[in-house]
Amino acid sequence: MSRAAELAQKQLDAYNAQNIEEFVAQYSEDIIVMDFPSNEVTLSGKEAFRERYQTLFQNNPNQHAELKARLVKGNIVIDHEYVTGRANGVEVEAIAMYETNDDCITKVWFVK
């Protein structure tokens, strides 16, 4: 498994376990989250990232993302996920693109 795929899998496993420390540990201090294709920045920095996901986990204790497909090319990973168990009852198909370096995920795009 490539390092990029390993980082994507670790963050997915931590997300599903709602382990905020392990989840956030996979991301860089200056993580940037953007919408695709607009590249609009929706979140910047590890503390803001931690706060958003801590709240998400607290409000959705049964949430689970099932990996439907993964594409890997070099330091880019594209995951197709199906998210269930949200408090509002809405199930979501999500496509996330992760840019990585050797240590962590540095950028994330969510396809809108």
C-alpha cells in the first residue's frame, strides 16, 4: 500500500471509530479543506479542523463512512464514500480528494 493510501485509510478508520486524536494526527498543521471544483477554502488550520470534526463526532455518534472505491496516483487519493448513521437521518455519497506528503494529508477537496 502506498503512503498516500495508508494515510487515507488511517484517517478513514479513525473517522469511523470517532477517534478525534488519531483522525487529526493524519493531517498537517496547516491543513486546507476546499470545495471542488471551485477551490473555495472551507476550513484552514488544524485547530479549526479539530473543532469541526469533534463537533461532528459528538453530534453524530452513529455516523459511519463506507469506502466504495479508492483511486491512488502518486501522492493523491480519491475516495468515494457512503456515509450513514447521521443524526438527521440523511445518507450521503461523498467524494474526497486527499493530497499528501510523506508524513500527513496536506489538502482535502470535497466534490460538491
